Amino acid sequence: MSYEFKSDFAKHYIGIGKARGEARGWARAVLIVLEGRGVAVPDDLCKQILDCTDLDKLETWLRRAATATTVDASRSAAWLAGEE
């Protein structure tokens, strides 16, 4: 049996933690797919992906990662923006 927090304060911060955890999972999925496809991911792009908390954006990146063949280090921002 697990404890159910009743205070709004606790529920708020538990919700934030769950959302961050979900975003982190999506971000890792993006990187795992890129790695699995043999796509080198520049450090700056990796950090941007891992720092993202926007689930819609992460889903878009995951879909792009599924077909990506390269991510040019000089165009990391363009890849994130969907311009590449």
C-alpha cells in the first residue's frame, strides 16, 4: 500500500516531479533512437534535448529521430526547430 499525499503543496510538487520524469523519459528515447540509427549527437544538442520539458516538442523530435540519418553539429538548432 502506498501513501497518498493530501496537501495541495505535496500534490503540486509530486506532479512537477512526475512531469519532469516523463519528459526525461521522452528525451532519453530521442537520444536512444538517434544512437540506434548511428547518428552522432553533438553535446550541445544532447543537452538541449535532455533539458527540454515540452512533451509536444519531445514527441516531434522523437518522430524526427526515427528517420534521421545525420545531425550536423553546426546546424543543431535547425534540427531542433525542424528546419533541417
